[in-house]
Amino acid sequence: MKTKNTWWKEGVVYQIYPRSFNDSNNDGIGDIRGIIEKLDYIKSLGVDIIWICPVYRSPNDDNGYDVSDYRNIIDEFGTMGDFDELLKGIHARGMRLLMDLVANHSSDEHHWFQEARKSKDNPYRDYYFWKRSNNGSLPTNWPSFFGGDTWEYNAATEDYYLHLFTKKQPDLNWESPKVRQEIYDIIKFWFDKGIDGFRMDVISLISKRLEFENTLSDDLGEVVEQYYANGPRIHEYLQEMNHEVLSKYDIMTVGEGPGITLENGLDYVAEDRNELNMIFHFDHMFMDNGPGGRLDPVDYDLVQFKKVFSDWDQTLKEKGWNGIFLGNHDFSRMVSRFGNDKEYHQESAKLLAMLLLTLRGTTYIYQGDEIGMTNVAFDTISDYRDVETLQLWKMAKEEGRNMDQVLTAVHRQSRDNARTPMQWSSAGNSGFSDAEPWIKVNSNYDSINVAEQEKDGGSVLSFYRSMIKYRKANKTLVYGDYKCIHPDHEQLYMFERWDEESGFMVVLNMSNEMVVVDELNNIQGRIEITNYSQSNTDNHLRPWEARLHKL
Ligand code: TEU
Ligand code: CA
């Protein structure tokens, strides 16, 4: 079977974290009008689709991933009028808009939960999960994604509610048909406004294992796979959602999912199953989490990294579709993580752009990566804002860990690395705002910013524009077959893409050393794009050199 060609496969997506993108009214917080001001810039990148992280009403315990009203805009981001104008502006420029659907949990300040917690016979009670204590201890020993436990006591009903994330994010009970209907109505509300799709937050977690068994593992990754993700009714729910709402509109969906693996990935996206269009799996993103999780980082290994992309391509090809990303608002900056943000900042940022834009799958570019924004290292924990970082910090302290080492791990792993304000120019606060931003700007903004790179045809930004344009003009890079050459090479990532029309060879030296690849002498076909200004056709690849050959 061959899968069908569509706009959402060919599209390149630009992801916006609204809080950190652009502040239009100078209160230090990015907002919707700030996005509107930058629509021409976004369009100029050549992207087709914009995904905005949550903009709904929220007490912001987890920066909007705790929704208290799914049909309204949070005041600090603007009004529904601003939203409508944003959508219109995006459509007027021939682009589309994806929103973020946070349906595994709501905020504890949502009126459903406010009601549910009042009494055992409240009509909203079964919108959430309630359990009595287990002989004086918590109902289960389940760990939260952000550290700590997953049960919070509710005095009025003398029992506990489940929260896989923070205690201000109670998990919704999808067993209840009323809950499912509420979510479908919300989806419909936004589709009827004209948005073009949803990224579905932790959608792999919505069906719970009702036995609520204690876990036997200390490894969060294992716990997620065995106890939290891919519950027994997940595919029934997704098919129902597809049938009830998704199938009635020309929209796209991308399901985010911890616990989505090579073994079950197709169950979410095989085209004949009518569930989701594509997924974000985390096999390459959690590779550097040690057994102790986020703040226990280990080095990542290129052979393993390539294998993730090759295995996923092999698994999904001709049956489903993948989302390709190397960074988002939950991880450190891709150039700091997979590249070299010091000696080879420019080269490695461009190399990663080439990788992103030559793999099979829909490409997702995270704001700031198009100028090579890097990780940040604040001197003190009080400059960090992310609830996960702060919770893990508190726990490490309680455990008596060496806090200098923990700060080093925070520098490397904190989600705040990706949440510092967008670097527009070398003006104060990087041109993001006239007021002090909600989180500090990365101090390298005077050298890494949009305004500088606009002036420079050799900048990372210019490279992104060329790569996006090239991908869009060469559909082989979207749909064509993929084969990794030298899968065991520890510095080189080389792969071929081809179909009946044309063929490409992508050659990436992902190391700080010169690498010699004899067969480069034999590649027939010209180099279309490279990241060094002195193009080089011999068999020596300079550090982080990237070449795109047309065969
Ligand atoms: O993230 C889901 C997820 O997998 C998290 O576990 C995330 O990767 C985390 O950083 C792991 O340590 C989504 C959102 O993208 C994230 O911003 C939210 O905090 C989370 O869901 C809860 O809604
Ligand atoms: Ca603002």
C-alpha cells in the first residue's frame, strides 16, 4: 500500500511558545498580538503551518498545560478578538494554525474539578479519578512525571485524586462518556472557528489501567511504558474521537506521546485505522536521560541516534506518517544538545537544519532554532521558572544531593533552556519586550539574533530559508524512500532519499574532527547545499560539514 499525499505531509511547521515569543504590550510576557506582529517574519521563513502552545485560560502552574477554561484566551495573552485576528492573519498569508489540545488533564481550577471535589455525589465526580488510601498510605506508589507522587488528598471527600503531572493538573477520566463528549465539543468549537488542527498533549496517557497496581520499577521511562501509556481503551477513544469530530474536517492531528514505541507507533497512525495523522515519539529525545531521569543525564551516542530515525522510518513507511523534530519547549536547545554550540555553532546549527529538513515526515521547527539559539546557564535556581525544574531541584535537595552538580544538570537539561525570550535583535531584552521579561534573556543575544542574521546571507537563518525552500521544491525529500549508509559509523550520518523522480545523498559529519569517507569521491551528482562557504567536493569532511547531493 502507498500512503496518500496531503498538505500536512508536505507542510513545514513552526512551533511558537507564546509566552517567550514577542511581547506587544510591554508587560514582560509574550502574547497573541506579539505573534501577529511577527507573521510576516514567520511567513518569510517559508513555513506553512504554525503550532502555538496553549493560550487558554490557566492558572499557569505548568505554563498553560493546566487549562481552567478551554474556550477562552488567558488574559495575559490577549482576548478572543486577538485570537480571531491571529487566525485571520495566518490564513490571509496562506498558512494554517494548529492549537494544543491538553485533554489528559485539566487544571484543578477548572469548574469541572471545583465541582467534582465538593462531594461524592456531585455530578462531576466521575470526571476525575478518586481513590481511598491504601491502609494509611497513598493509593499507589506511582511517581509523577515531574518528581513526587501522583495522589493529592481532598478533605471534603476524604480520598485522593490522581495527577500524573503536578497536583494542579488532575487527570481526566476518559472512562466517562460525558468527559469524552466535553472534549469532542471543545475540539468542535475550535474547528468551527476555523483552526486547522491540533497537537494533542500526552494523548498516549488518556486511557488508564483501572487496576491501579503498584509499580515495581524505579525507572520513570519503564513506569510510563508499563503503567501509564497505551492503556487498554486508548485506540477505542481515538477512533471514537476521529469518528465523532476529526473526520468531519480538513484538519491535521499530531499526537504527542511518552510511551509511544516502535512496537505500538503504527497503532496510532496507520492510515487505515483512522486515529491520528502522525505522532511525536521521544526515542531520540530521552536518549540522554539516565536511570535517575532528567537530572541524571548520560551522553548520547550517534549510532543509537541514527538507529532511532532509521527504525522509525522503516516501521511507518507506506502505512503511516511521522513528525520530525529535534527540539521543542520541553527540551534543551538542539544545537547545544546534538551540535556544538561553541566552536562550531554556525556549522552545527546548519547541519541540524539539513537533517531536520531532509528526513521523511512532517518537519517541526521550534522558535529560535532557526537562528541557532542555545542553552542558557543561570547562576542561581531562583532565575529558573519551570515547575519541573523547581520540583526536581527541591527533591534533590531533600535527598541531600550535591547541589553544584544538580545545578550543572539543570543547565544541561532544564526545559527553561528552550523558554528564554526569542532573540529578535541586540536591543534591550533582545527586542522581546521593553519590560523585564518573565524569564531572563540568554546573555548571548547580542551575537545571536534575528536582526543580525537578516543582514547576512551566510547566517543560520538564511540557511533555514534555503533548506525549507529546497525541501518544498523537491517532494522526494518529503515522500521518498530512506536508507542509512554506514549505520555503525560513529561520526558520520549519511543517508539516501529517492523515488522515481530523483535521488539525494545527505552527508553529515556530526563531530568536531575531520572525517574521511572514501566513497564520497564516487558520488555522482552535484552538491546542492552545504554549510561551509568554501564548498568542498573531496572526500574530507570538515568538522560538522553537511552536504546535500542531488544524484
Ligand atoms: O509533555 C509531555 C511529556 O512527555 C513530558 O513528560 C515532558 O517531556 C517532560 O518535560 C518530561 O520530563 C507535555 C507538554 O509538552 C509539557 O510542556 C507539559 O508539561 C506536559 O505535557 C503536561 O501537560
Ligand atoms: Ca504582553
